[in-house]
Amino acid sequence: MIITVPLVIFMCIVFVLVFLFVKTIDKRIWLTLLVSLVITPMVYFYALYPMLNIFSNYHHKKYFASELWIEKPALRYEISDDMMASEILMGKTKTEVSSLLGSYEWLSWDDTKKDHDNNKWNYSLGIEPGAFNTEKECIEVVFKNYKVVTIKPYQEQIKFDD
């Protein structure tokens, strides 16, 4: 476990709250202090810390790797930020993108042609962990003259089959 400033601050807050609670049960300061010191780590690691992880939208970020992208599609959100920041796809041809990311999952719809647009490839990034997450992450890779010009991230509502 790495001791950080937020950890120390949260532990102090939990200690004060536990101390004030135990103080209402028993007036002996030495006993209250002892019980608070013992109970504080348990309250923090078994109550506060899991709640923070459930309600925060934090996830691990990893470096982009083509093998990881293809083998674990549900965890693509972990490597997509690095892929977009490093601009690894910019200027690549469709065959190069297909070799890095695999075949597209779906094409965007073009209302003017009333057909799918072969120059807009979409990939699902998976669902980021979180208690109230109702959207899945996606990216759209846009080609112009057979080369990537933009990568647009967007969210899509999660739809469950009946």
C-alpha cells in the first residue's frame, strides 16, 4: 500500500468520526482513543474505500498495444486515451488501421446517401466501471482520401436485449 496525502487525510477524517461516535458510548478517553485507533482502518478499508471505488469513475490507463486492443475489446477504454493522445492512427491508411485495430465493428450512417459511410469506422471501447454508468464508450475513425484525419470519441446508450 502506498501512503499518499489523500489517504492520510481520509484516514484522519475517519478517525475523527469514529472517535466522536465511540465517545458517545464511553467517556473514558484512553479507551475511546484505543478503540478508535483499532476500528479506523477497518472502517476505512471495508466501508469508505469500497464506496469511493463504486461511485468514482476511475479506471487504469494503459499504453496502446494492437494485440491488447484485438484480444480484449471490453477493456479498450483503458488504452484508447493513449491511442488518441499519441495520434498513432493519424495519417494511416485503411489497411494499416485494419491491421492495428482489426475490422471495424460498424459504419456510420450517411443521411445524404441513405447508406453507410465507408469512410467512418466505429469501434466500441467497452463500458467504463462505475455505479451509475449508463453509456458505453465508442470512437469513430474518419478517413479522407483513404487516410485517417480525425478520431472522435463519443458515448452511446447501453441497450439490453429483452
